Amino acid sequence: MHGNGNLGPPGDRDGAHGGGDPASAHGGDPAFAHGGGDPASPYDSGDRAPVHEGGPLAYGHRGPAHVDHGPVRYGPLAPDPALPVLPELSAVLAAASGRTRPEPPGGGPVLREAARGYWDRRGLHGAAAGVAAAPGAQPLLLALIGAHGGDVLMPRPCPAAWMPQARLLGRPAYHVPTPAECGGVPDPYALLETVRRVRAEGGRPKLLLLSVADDPTATVAPPELVREACEAAIGEGLHIVSDETWRDTVHRPRDTVLLSPAEMCPDDVTVLTDLSGALTPAAWPVAVARFPDTPRAAVRHARTLDILTALGALVAGPVAGAAAHALDEPEAVRDRIRRAAALQTVVAAAAHRTVLAAGALARPPQAGRHLYADLGPLRSRLAELGVADSMELEEYLTDRLGAPAPGGHRFGDELGALRVRLGTGPLLGATERQRAESLAAADPLALPHVAQALDGFAAVLGALR
């Protein structure tokens, strides 16, 4: 039994799982083998909640000899947009710089109303009273998980911050495989099988995290998959937290249908959005959550505010003003969103072509400012260079690219798989002036600094053929 102090709902237990061999408890399927936590994992510190990882090389199978792979508390940040701050937002922030008090827990009325309007324009209707804000997605997700009881399920791979939140609360957490065509949303049949096996062990699966526009895979889940996964989850009594941070970064919005789970199942889905995805700089942390309009959701909303209060997770006053302005989406903000997405459409596609030309694999990026590459086909050459797993791949590429290249183990993938998230922000230029030129260019690939950055990117990957 792993207690979670006072952060969980009263009377809820976290779910104690039966003993014995973890693999045999799951029928011997390595996809359900339990990892005890990699000693070199960036989030391990002392006691760990049971983490149910997949793959024959689950996290707990590495020895102490590998603890020198990076700082213990290093966790990859979201991909950097590498774009100048929108001047209109800077002006709003500067005008509010005299505010000396933070927002109240969950955000003040102006910020919450702006978030309500933002979702209303996307077909997600509700009241400002059902909104909660926090200084970033991590504390808000922590509060959301804490407000629910039971075990947590999430796709593999998933955002790097998700598993640490469950660990911190002592919640058993399980990865569920994703289908071949996309990441972010679990395969419905694998989800049902995972729920069945968890319950057979005595667990209590209650919460599913997913992301329709995904980090790390940069894919957008097809609407039919989203529907099937949500129907499977809700049919098993799971509540869904839909992370929609990247929905406004879709590269080709006219050709890509993004369906929010909250559109289909409004009473069973809480939506989470980190504004740093497309609206505000990461240096101004703010995230918002939209709760269903039900009595049960009102109770969870209140618990979420209690946890944010206990954490002191309050949005800074000046940041709240800029965030509300961004959420209102005046023309300058809408124009920046469109131009940034168009820029990434071109640059990410060029990076994807480079990855494929080097003999590696990657799904075509559809959203965000990154792509997720599988260098498994280059394993022989990488072995000659002393790279045998994703931790060593992360070190190798980060050193040679001069930019963060977090390995797949950060996102719940098997340590032995040679997968890595590659950000495209560094390809836009080394200076603010160059990045502004990239944003304004009709053909960014024709700019000398972009062409040079892509050549360097290609040279690093080409050396692995």
C-alpha cells in the first residue's frame, strides 16, 4: 500500500497490487512487466511508487553502473518554439508589472473567463466556474491526479512529466501501447486488456491520461481512434484527462481533423492546456483545466483547488494578464499561431526527410515543434560508436547536435529502443533576429541560416549510416 498523504480524495486507497513475480502476474507478457524504476531515471529519488512499464528492458533492469547518465533531476522541457515573444503580449505583461499579488487559487475571474471563451470557440462549452488555472502544466496535472482516486493509465510513449506526477503521489501507473499510426492515445483493445489485468491483480484503474495532439510523437490521433479509446475507457469507469497543449500547433489545420474527447464525452473528460504550447512563452508559466459540468466534477474541481492552495501553485499576477489576453485571441495572437504553425510545417517536414534519408524511422510530424525518431535501423553503426540504448543515444546526439535530444526512456519507451525526440526549434536560427526572419520568410528553407542548420543536422545523422 502506498499512501498519498492528504492529496487524494478522502477514503480512497491507491490500490495495492498482489505480490509474486510481476511478469507472471500479467501472464508472462513482457509488455506488462513491471519496472522498478531506472536508477538513472531523472525522477527517481528515494522510495518509488510501483511503476508498471513495458518492454523486455524495463527500467528496473539497469544496474548502478549507469547512474552517471545525466543529472538525477534532469527532465526534458517541452520543445522550445525558438521564436521571439509577441510584442503585444510583452506590452500587456509590462503594463501589469505593478501587480504585487498573485491570482487566487485556480485563477481570478478574468483569466477563467478568457479560458472559457477560448474553449467555447473550439466547441467546448461551459462556465468559467468550471475552470482552474495554475503556474504550468505540471502542478495542475499533479492536482488533477490528486483529486481522483485509484490507479493511473497513460499511453506509451507519453509526455515526460506524466509518470513523475503519479510517482510523486504514490499512485500505481501503467503504460498502454499506442497503435501504429499515431501516439498519444492508447490502442482500445490494449487499454481494455490492461484494465482487466490490473483489476485481476487487485488494482483500481480510475484515470486515463491521453493527448490527441501528442508530445513526444508529434502526431494527431484520428477521430475514430479517439472515439474508440474514449468509449473503452468510459465503459470501464475511467475518467479521462485530455492534454490538449498542442492542439493549436497542428501543421495543416485544414487537412487535419482534431477531435477533443470532451466533444464526445463532455461529462467524463477534463481538458488540460499548457499555454506555452502555442500562446505564451514557457518563461511565463500558466496552464488551465476545463472540468465537466457535473456535480461529481464540481467536487473534483474543489479538491484540485485545495491541492493548488496547499502547493502554493498560484499564477503570477502580471502573467495572468498576459495569459488572459492570449486566450482572448486578438488578431495579433491568431496571426502568430498561424505563422508559427506554417513555419513548423515546412521545417519539421524537412527534418523528417533528413531522418528518413539517414535510414532512421519517424512518423510524419503533424503538430508541435519536434519529431520522434527511431534509430533502430542504425543500431549496428551506433553500437560501433558505443551507443546501445536510448540513454546513450541521448548523450551522443545532444553532444553532436548542440541541442537537447531526450531519449525515448524519458517518455516511457523501452530503454533498449533507440528512440529520441528531436526538436526543430534549433533549426530556425541561433539569434533572435534570425528566428524572426524565419517566422517572416515566405520560404524559410531558402534562408542561409536555416539551410546551414539543416545541413548540420543532416551531417550528424548521416554519419550514422
